[in-house]
Amino acid sequence: MSNQQSSTSDKIGADQTPLGKIGFIGLGMMGSAMAANLAAAGYAVNAYVRRPEQLEELRACGVIPTLHLPDLFDCQLIFSMLPDDEVVRDVFFGNPDGGLASHLAPNSIHVSMSTISTVAAAGLAADHQRRGQVYIAAPVFGNPDAAKAKQLSIIVAGPSIHFERCRPLISQLGRIFLVGADPARANLIKLLGNMMTATSLEVLGEVTTVLRKCGQDPQQFVDIMTNTMFGSRVHRIYGSRIVAGDYAPGLAMPLALKDVRLALAEAERAGAPMPSVSLVRDRMITAIARGHAKLDWTALGLVASEEAGLQAVDASLPAC
């Protein structure tokens, strides 16, 4: 074993919290920023990744990366930031070896920060409980920039006694909103909050397109609205991004569509129609069909422009 490998192995056994060894799984743009913030706060964060090219970048952020999932088997606290229901279940309870949960000790804690369905959250909580483990739902509002700046809004639900043990770590990632003991409650709030953002993006795309076709400055409109009646972060940040044609992914369109479909399923189970969200679902399907799958959900504004005959931001359009 090389000296570098030996050093990494020694770090993987580090224990810097009363909770014991910390693990992190799901090191995409969001997860990498969150793990780096935990490391910057002084915690030894052991992160499982599947791509060797991530190793050096994570080490540079103070994270302890590994390509071997068994290096997380002795973790007492594991954060996950995985893309959907199926992946979370497969990682923690999948075949052939029963998944990560089969190797975790009793009383270990899984903090799931993913946007998943309430059905999945309830199932994960029950399956962990059967193993004597703890499941805490902590889905987040915010994009990768917010994650880097520790400005996430974190909706937490789970057993209060165990959450309090995790609070010092979770608080390093953003602002905590504790909503009860039932993990499904946190995920429902997260899904419905995302629908408010999705419908806002659709409207922003539509109104800025009208302004562009009429030869008026859409940024002026966004500035007026966000300084008067619509001062939310969604309208300020995403409004300017849509005007600028900035579709660099924070939440890529297929993941946004996944959230929309989950929210519509929740609404159907509740017997409460969400017609505006159904429209957004169709617009996202259109975006993906047009080749925009790698773009951010701000590309709802691009779809609005395309349907109005505009292919790119163009300030030289004739007035109405």
C-alpha cells in the first residue's frame, strides 16, 4: 500500500463527533458542496464516490473520499444526497448484499437530504427501524450556489432525540425548519415547495417572452417586480437567469420533472388537483423532447421563447 493510500485509510477511521464516524453518499454538485462545508467545520467526512476523477477534488476540499462502499460500514451517521426513490432504496436496502443498511450498526443514523416521495420516506424509516437504526428526513431548498454558501433551507422531520444529536452538523449546511417526527411530512413540504418554484419559472418564462416580443427590456420588468410585489429569492435569482438565457444546471430538467411527477402523485392520493403543475409537467416533457435535458429547469423560459418563435435572447425585436 502506498503512503497516500495508508494516510487515507487512517483518516477513514477518524472519529471527530460524539456520534462517531460520519459518512456521506451522493457527491454530485449539491452533495459535494455540503460535504465540503462539513469538512470546513472541522468534521472528518468519509465520502463514497464511484468516479475516480472526483477523488482529488474532494481531498482538496478536506473531504476523505473512498471508492469502496465498505469503508462506510462502520459509520454511525450517514448523510445521503441521492437523486430519487429508487437510488436511495437501492443503496441502503438493495440486493444482492442487502444494501448499506445491512452493514450499519444499531442506533446508527441515516440523514436523507434527497427530494423523494412520502411513500419512499415512510418505507425507508420503517426499514431502518426494523434494523434498530434511525431515519431522519432533511430535504433541502436551494441550488449548488446556496449549498456552497451554507444558505440551504433544510426541512427536517424525525425522532427529536436523535435529531438533536445531529443538529450541530446539519446546522453547518443552512437554516433548519423542524416540522415534526414523521419523515414523510418533510418530503411533502419539499415537493410542494418545488412546485411553487416550478410554476413561478413557467410564468417568468412566459411574461419575459411577451416583453421581448414587444421590444421591451424584460430585466427592467424583473427589477420592478422583485422590488415591489414579488421580492422572493425565486423571482429575483431565476428571473434574471431566464432573462440572461442562463440555463446552466443546478437542477437539471429530468430531475425537476421527477419532482413534478412525485408532487402530482401526492396530489392524486390526496384527491386535490394541481392543474398548473400538470401544465408544467407537459412543458418539461417538451423541453426534454427538444434536447434540453442537460439544462436547468430555468429552461422553461427557453421553451416559452421557442414557442413564440424566438431561438435566443434578442434585444432587437420590434415593438408591439
